[in-house]
Amino acid sequence: VTGTLPTLSREAATALIKAHGGKVTGSVSSKTSYVLAGDKAGSKLDNALKLGVPVVAEAELRRMIGE
């Protein structure tokens, strides 16, 4: 999770991801499935793009979990 999300705090986003079976880590690697990015995303976004890790916004995350 990186940047400022429209309606979720980082803690709420983490809880939502975990509640739907996901795992949240503090860094991005080639094993990372997705990066959830909001406004003013930082180095995690840069690393995801360099590694070819898919980047999703909050709205896409909500679609992925069926909200």
C-alpha cells in the first residue's frame, strides 16, 4: 500500500486486503502480486513499475474483492 487512498486509511486498506485472503508486506519484490497505490505514491510505486508488478487503485481493489 502506497500513497493516499480516496476513502481508506492504510490501516483500513490493510485490514480489507487481509480480510479477503491477501497478504500485505512493507516492500515490493518480484514476488509481489499487486501494489495498491493512491495519490502521492512513493518509492513502492517506482519499484513496482520497475519490476513489472501490477498497480491497482482503490476502486479496482474494491472491484477485485466484489464490493
